[in-house]
Amino acid sequence: MIDRQDARPFTGGHMLAVMVAFFGVVISVNVLLAVVANTSWTGLVVENSYVASQEYNAKLAATRAQAALGWHGSLALTRDEVRYALTDGQGKPVRMDAVSVAFRRPVDDREDHTVELKSVEPGVFAAPHALRDGAWIVEVDADAGLPHPYRETRRILVVGGSVQ
């Protein structure tokens, strides 16, 4: 049995300390979440969706014109090299002046990078390059004397250093 004289009443000072502690935790968590939200991926795909929508028809026409050429691109990724070849409808190499390959992660842009390939034989460009494991979007831009670069985009999965 508790002796009533030994029990101390819950004073206003105690209540104030509990409230300050409670709201201090709530505010601290909110500040932490705000900082994490500002430093993580924004989810932004295009800077201005209106401008992107206006450019859609032009991009679609360029894609159709490129498909009508009948050219075929060949992208080869090994453990330590990226290689790209472009052939016409008869299987002959297409003359290219420059080729760049952009590697992008589907969700995050921190590992995005571009590799400039060098000509190793007619119609074939290559460069040393190793990819980390995971999903990648690979976009090839080849300067083949067209008004716009010949563009090819693929999604790949790298597991254990090799493309699946």
C-alpha cells in the first residue's frame, strides 16, 4: 500500500516537460523528413511538360523518318567494352562521324554518364567501359550525316558484369 504522503503529485512543471518533449520529437521528425525529401530524387522527368508535349509530334516524325531508312544498329556490351555498329538495309556499314552512348538509371540520375566511342573499323565504334550491375537505359546517338543524330534507345539489365 502506498502512503499518500510519499506520493508526489504530477505538477504543472512535469506536464510542461512532457509537452515540450512530445512536440520536440514531432518537430524533429518533420525537419528530418523535409531534409531527406529535398535531397532525394524529385521524380521530375521533364523540366516543362507543356514544351515536351509540343515537341512530341516532331520527335515522332523524326522517329518515323529514321525507321524508313531501314538501318540496323548493333550494340554490344561486354565486361569491359561498349561497341556499336550501324548497317544499312543491304547490311553494308553506314559511315558515322561520331557515336556517343548515354547510360542512365531508370529511377535515379546519380550514376548517369555518357561515353564517347572511337572508330575501330568502318561502321564500328567502341570504347573501354564497364557497367555496374542493375537496370540501365542505354541511348546511342550516332552522327551519320543526317539532319538529326541516328538515335537508338534500349533498356538492359546487367547481372554479374554481363548483359542479360
